[in-house]
Amino acid sequence: MADAIQTRIHEGRSGALPELREVWRDCLPRCPPEQQLFSFEWFDCWTRTYGTRPPWIGRTHVITAHLPDGTTVAVLPLAERRSQGLTWLSLAGFYQPLRSFPAVPEHAAATGAALTRALLRDLRGWDVLRFGPWDNASPERAALMQALATQAHHRLVIPRGRTIVNRIEPTFDPYAASKSIKRIESYSRRFLREPGAEINHVSNPDVTSADALFRNLGAIEERSWLAREGGDLRFATDADRAFWTRVTERALTPGGQLDVWIASLGGKPLGFRVVLSSGPASYMIANQFDEQAGEFRLGWVLYLHHLREAVARGTRLIDSAPDDLHYKSRLGGEEAEMREDLICFRNSLKGLALSRALRGLQASKAWLGARPGFARRLADRLPRI
């Protein structure tokens, strides 16, 4: 069946995707509800905002897969970057869930094999392929990972932690009886008793509202523990806010996919929770609060608002990203599939040498990072993979 699926390679320049809007729209409606986030508009906004910023060089490569009658069954968008003297190809887009691609599940195995053949045999000029971090919970990712594991002779898999999910009950009654939820409800009541306290739910805003919204989120991030510890902020720069405003206007609001809860006190935004929803799944994208408002437990309070909305909508699963299991398990979270970075190299002597070099670097970072003091600081100075 893999031989029956034909692939085509399309190239874009100057940070733009090749004009495949109609091909994309032919494929996406036949994909599962969870994949409706993977629109042409999402990836086009990402490449136009970030695709020309170093180390990205403005080139994109999109592989489309088709049945013999021409029906599109998958679209794999890749962005090109230069790092450490090498040419890397990675899936365009941010973190899971937006680092995947649309694929019709009925043909997942054959499509994965055909895409892998195109990557390893037909697409020229790259040294390293990188997919992830993602898990194999969906058919398109599992099939591509399996095909690459079979056909790519030189590869490196880096575990990044297990996905943490909440499986949602059909009614709120089981939660209402929970001691944890009762405690969070008490936190919510305490916060809302403060003069000028309010919690607003913003759903699918227009472009003017979205611009102001993401500026407020950026201001909260700047006062969060994540900023203090040098973490990855989502709304901190003008480019970040422009991206989110643009993708909200073009994709998220038309698709009814964006929800944001903001807690404010006296008109000052103090905490937020950003959620993208598609079909039966809801994805927590970012959740931060002003460190000076730590006493209000706003992370938990806003989760409660999200949970109530999820139950009301019939959502079956909340994906809360990896890490912080101790905290998230108190909200009903449980570990699911392992998220991994899959790094592949060409089936050549150069690919073998590169795979061994990166494998050695990864092992060194892990060994040094497990030791205290200078060794751990040295691990932090080694190049990130």
C-alpha cells in the first residue's frame, strides 16, 4: 500500500509556505477532530513570524501524500534551520499539540512509510531531521515514528517526560465531591472576596481584543517564576504577540478553538490560563501568574474554571503537557505516553558520524547534569540538542 501512495515535495522561501492552501483544505476535513488545529493558517503564521529568524533561514519544505486518484491523505510541513554547521529540518510550529501534521488515519501506516521514503530518498540537502517533542498517541505520529525507526539506520531518541492528562467525567458531580476540588473552590471564593477581584473568560476574540489580550498575558509572564528562572515564555516579545494575534484572527477564532481565563485584581491582570481545544481534546498551552499573587493559588483556581467549561462542553481529555506530576496529579492528572525527540540522520558515513557525535554529547550532558556543583553548571553550558 505504501507504494500506492505518491508523494510530492514543495518548497517555500522567505518564510512563506508554498501555496498549498487548497490541498491542505482537501485533506484536513477528513482528518480526526483532534487534528483540526493543524491548519494551513497555523503553520503559515508560524513560518512568517519565526521562519526567517535565526537559526531558521526562511526555507520550508512541505511533503504531500496522495492516493492514486489524487486525493490528499497527509501534509508534512518542515522548516529549515542552520545550527552547529549543520542543516536541520524540523516540523514547523510550536510544542505539542501544534507540532504535528494532518493525516487521514485510514492510511496512517502506508502514509508514514511513504513520507519516510520521501524524507530519506527524495528530499536533498539536509543533515539532520528532528521530530518532536511529541508522543505516539495519535495515528499519524505513531506511524511516522515506526517507519523512521525501520528505515532510518542512524537515529537518536531523547525522552522528554510523559504527557500528563486528565480524563474528564461526563458530569461535574464526581468533582464536586472531591476534597481537592472543594479546596480549590475555597481558594476561588477567597480570591473573589478581594475588592476588585474578577475572573474573565475570553473565548475566540476578534483581532483588536486579541492584541490587547496577549499584551496582558505577556505582562503577567514577565512577573512570573518562569521569567525569573529563564524559562521559555510564550507571549514575551513583540514577535510572540504578533504571532498569537495573527493566528487567532486567521485560524483559532474562526475554528472556535481558543479559550483564555484571566484573573485580575483592581484592573491589574495577575494570572492566566490559555487553552486550545479541538474535538474531544483540550490542550493547556500556558498557565502563569504574578509571583506577588502566589497567595491566591491562581493556577489551581483557573484550572477549576477550565475544568467546569470542559465538562459543560463534553470534552473527554485535558492534555496538561509534561512535568510537575506532583502538582498536576492533585488535580486528577495522570501520566500517559512518553514524549520524545526523534532525531534522524542520513543513511551514510556522515550520518553515522553525526549520530555518534550527538549521542556522545547527549550522554555527556546527562552524566554531568546528574552531578552537583561545577559538573551541573558545565552540563548547562554544553550545546542544547
